[in-house]
Amino acid sequence: MEVKKYNKILTVILVIVVIAIFVILGFWVADAIQRHNMNAGLNEAVDEFDNRIAHIKDRDNEVEDENLVELGINVNDIQNTVSGGGNSRVAKQTYKGFTVVGKIEIPKIKANYPVLDRTTDASMKASVGVLYGVGLNKVGNTVIAGHNYRNGTFFSNNKNLRNGDLIYITDLEGVRIKYTIYNIYTTSSSDFDYANRDTAGKREVSLTTCTDDVNARLIIWAKED
């Protein structure tokens, strides 16, 4: 009897362990599928943004070439460029119902995301977004917020960034500016002084996200080279 009772207990424990393993595997697979689908959608949005920017650059080059030919200038001797500062010439792009206003690249952590025009509960589940400031690549400070899901998406790996690492921002004019990180720190969620800082006439960006324990905010400052 003792042996049978012992065997039953072992059987029950084994069944519980097997069920627990399947539940954990199920959660892991579901999370992996969700992240795969999210990354696929984000990659498509970035590709669409890049294609739109390439289109306006090609169009600008064609128009400039035509004007130069009319003036009798050899277009092969001219380097065509696209400059910012005016209104966007890119047709409106949306992602998950939100307007895309640019793209952010952080090579160190392999981040490459469309930047949305706002930060709401819904938008931050879709991508990173502008929280505050003058606008992408404008003189002054612009704050970009992103979730830390602790799974590698959005700003989850910002904790691995260091002073001297680079951030690239491309705006709707097709202007791509390199920013260098020069200040990293944590602060309380109620601290917003970093957003209003004086940039001394420089272009700057601030990245904000939660720390892994969600008890503070990780803030990163970067300035145009």
C-alpha cells in the first residue's frame, strides 16, 4: 500500500510538472510569434518610409537636372542634395492608425523603428513616438519615448547604450542627422526637467523609457555632431 501511494504521488507530481512545462512553452511560443509579427510590421513600416524618402530624392534630382539642363549646366558636375527646413514633401504615412513623422536608428542595439507623431497607450504598443519638443531634427530638444518590454523590442536595450554611441534620426524631408550620446542617467517618473533643457542652439534628442524594474526612468541625451 505504501508503495502504491508513493507511486500515485509521483504520478501526480509528474503530471503537474508536464502541464507546467507545456504552459511555459505555450507562453514562450505565443510571445515569440507576437514579437515576430510585431517586428515584421515594423520592418514593413520602415521600408515604406525609406521608399517614400527615396522617391522624393529621386524626384528632386530629376527636377534639378531638368533645370540645370535648361541653364546649360552639365549635371554630371553637380552633386545633388536634399535639404530640410521646409514643409514635408512626403505623402502622409500611417502605421497602426498613427502618423509616421520619421525614423530612428540606434546601431549599437540594432534598433530601427518608425517614429510616430504622439505617445499614447495605443501608439506606444505600436512603436516609439514623439513625447515632447520642437520636432525631429529641429533646433532644440525633442523627446522620443518607447516602452521597455525587456525582450529586445523598442527601447528595451537602451540600458546597454553608453556615452559616445550614435543615434540617427531621419525626418520627413529626407534629412538624416547623426546624434552622439553624451549623458545617461535614471530619474523619477515625475522628473521632466530634461525635456525643457537649453540646447544652446543645437539639435538634440532625448530618449526616455522605463528601467527594468519599472521604478524609474532611463534618460538619454544626444546632440548633433
